[in-house]
Amino acid sequence: MTIPLVCVVGKSGTGKTTFLEKLIAELKRRGYRVGTIKHNVHDFEVDQPGKDSWRHAQAGSDVAVVTSPTKLAIIERLEKELTLDEVAARITGVDIVLVEGYKYSNKPKIEVSRQGMGHELLTPPDELVALVTDQPFALDVPQFALHDAAGVASLLVARFLAGTSNSNE
């Protein structure tokens, strides 16, 4: 069974991360296992200079893994950026993957829109699962208030997670 993948998109500063935090917590409260992907158009570092794993990578390791009894991190050098599907294929053991970013992907999307950030949407209506907004749009798409993570979670459960055995619904 393919793990459902839903992108949360919107202009910078609209509150995507804040909304995602609430949505993840709500889905977890309902008993779902949630994976996340955050797309960053710039380079980033997850390791700290001087730490052993950083030193391994500096020495030329193509893949450095840090593991403990409660966490695992894999730092892999890439020759080219992976597609969203390639990244998602590496995630297992979850019921749904929520993605922050990848606004140009062909995946279903929830767009976060704030009146103070403009009235135009980034997403074509046929790719929208829902809008999370403080302004009305004349679209035949479910629209939720900026704080309504429970409503969006119910929509995701009905549309993507119905019949998932790990649910407490």
C-alpha cells in the first residue's frame, strides 16, 4: 500500500510550519503515525562541526549515520536533488507523509493563505485538497480557519486514511 503524501504550501510567512505543527499533533492524538518532509531550496546542515559524524563526513564519507536508542539520522551526500517521490520512498512505518513545500509537485496540496500576505493562491484548484485561510475564496474546495487543524485532520482521515488499521477513530 502506498503511503499518502500531502503537501502543505503557501507563500512565505503565511504560517505553514505553525499549522503543520498543529496538524501533526492532531493526527498523532488520533493514533496515526505521521512522517514529514521539509523542502529547503537552499543547502542546510543537520550536523555540528567537530562532532564525530561531522568529522566522518568531512573525511569524505558519502553516507554518515548517527544512531541512538531513540533516534536515527542519515546524512547522505547527493549528486543531484532527489524528487519528492524519491525522498518519500525512503520513509516507512507511517500512515501519512505531510510535506512542507514542493509547491510545484503533482501531489495533493493544502494551501495556507493569509489575507495580509495577498489574495492570490499558488496552487491550481484541481490540485487543492483544502484551503487554510482567514479570507474567503470562491472555489469548490473545503476551506478551514487558520487554527482548525482538527477539521483538516478529519478531512485527511476521510480522504486518505479511511481503513488505516492504526487509527483510534
